Amino acid sequence: MTRGTRLELRPQALAANARRARQWAGDANLLAMVKADAYGHGLTTAAAALAADVDGFGVAVTAEAIALREAGVQRPIWVMEGFFDADELAAGAALDLHWVVHAPWQIALLAAWHGAPVTVWLKLDTGMHRLGVTVEEAPATIEQLQALPQITLAGLVSHFACADRAQDDMSAAQLSATKELARVYRLPFSAANSAGLSRYPQARGAWVRPGICLYGATPREDHSAAELGLAVTQRLSARLIAIRDIDAGESVGYGAHWVAKVPSRIGVVAIGYGDGYPRHAPATTPVAVGGVRTHLAGRVSMDMLTINLTGLPQAAVGDEVELWGDTVSVDEVAQACGTISYALFCQITARVPRVVAGDA
């Protein structure tokens, strides 16, 4: 018996979610965000699965863009943090990358550029206060970029801070500021992330930038992924490697934080924080054994975790345990752990074997 820990990746589900995003996008171009190894789904695996249904790809850093080009991707690639020096700018120009620029030092590098033509999008800070020029600074920056002979200013980019929230009092103002600058300077704009795309048709603009919805997790706190019509794109599972019975009053795991209130059956599962499962997951965190839901019992260890099998007499050593996937959604696990699905997807470590569904 092998350890049995595995992450199943589902390209067909990625493609289905891209088609769902396309329904929301209307006539807008679809930029699939595949940064951070496609949110843990594998950069080239995800790009191949999404290629037929999207118009371009978004990455965080140039290395990701290079990997896509080396994999044969010919569609537009946006680098959302832009370039960091003149050498990187030159490398990106050779690969026909679209840079998102956000800072005066990047504008200065563009002003000194005399190489191949470069396409840029100007990042606006409309309230996120992370990256971008302010709305007040934008007119002078736009005019400066438009005056540079080797630079094509393709449009304006903004990013919603609160579109995922059920009570969103900020996105309308952000969108209004972006649209007004786009109108004045007759430029396309891109503002909608997954939450904005699924929620605000008026935010579509020329390009939309879905991320988390492509990976089957909800972008909104007021709707589940299933309610939004999103397919499950990955399933994390491991095996039961031991089962023991304990008496009421006995504890399980480091720190003895979990104590059995009644005689209990405890299963040991071959996965832990060394595999990327969150160490801080509380005992309320759901798992499933044979399609039957139960929950953790005791603190997560580096290589193992323990679950409550009380009331599951059919469970046996060697059985598969789903950590998230079809029975237990990744969003449920994230909520129990006080985190987000993005973080869970991205932190699965390299020692967990990846299995692509449909591969021979």
C-alpha cells in the first residue's frame, strides 16, 4: 500500500469554468489569471485546459510569462506586477508581453526605452491602495505614456477591493473613477476580477480578469461555488493508515487540545502541514470518508492528521479520505480555517503527487 496522498487536477472542470466566466463576460475579452502556478493547478496544465475558451493569460511575474511562451502559448500575456528593471523590460519586449505599470520608476524606464515596441496598461489606484497611480496623478501619467514613441498605452486597469463582500459599498466608486478616466482619454479599461465579473455586468469593460472562479471556488461570500455554477477543479485526498479506539476523557494529538467526550474511534490520515494542509485547522474542519462527512480530531501534525471516525464502523485502514473536493468543498475548509480557498490551493507542497484526470 502506498501512502496514497494525492492531488487530482481536472482540466475539463477548468474548461467548464472558463465557459461559465465567458457567459458572465458578454463581449469582453477573457484574461485567465494563471499566476502562482495557476493557483496550485499547474501553470502549463491549466493554460492548456483554458486555451480554447480564453483570450489571454494573466501572470504576476515575468518568469511565469516566459514559462507560458516556452510552452507554446501565443495569446496575449499580461504581467500584473510589470517589469522590475531594464533587462526585464527588454526580455518582455522580445516575448511581446503586456506590462501593467504602476509606479514612476517604471514610467522613467519606459521613457528611456529605445528598443522594440512595448505594450503597457496603466494601473490605477481607485481605493485598493496597493499598486497604481492615483486618480489625480493619472491624467499626467496617461499623457506622458501616450507621448512615448515606442510605447503603446493599451488601456487602464483597476482592481476591486470589496466585490467579494455581500455588502459592497466601494466597488461602484472604484468603477466610476476608472470609467471616467477611460472616457476622457478614450481608452479601454479592465476592472472585473472573478467577483466583479459574476456580480457587476457594468464592470466588464474591454477585458475581464477571472481568477479564483476558474478554479472552482467561490469568489463571493454570498454565494457558494455550486450556486454560481462552478465545477470542482481539484480533489485532495489521502489514506487512513491507522485506527484506534479511545475512552472518554482521553486526548489526541500535540498539546492534548482535543479531548474525547465519549468513547471515540480515531483515524490517522497520511497528510499534514508538510504536505500543505493547514496546521491551524480546527477540529470543526470537515473531511469525508467514503463520501460520509466527519471532521478533524486533534492538532494537525507535519505528516499526519487525525479524524473522528466515531459512528463510522465501516471505515478501515487503507480507505481514502477526501480533504476537499466533491463531498467537502475547498471553501468549507477555508471557512473553518479562517482563510481563503486561494491560500489552500497555493500551499500544497511538491511532495503531494499530482494526478491529472483523464491522463492514461
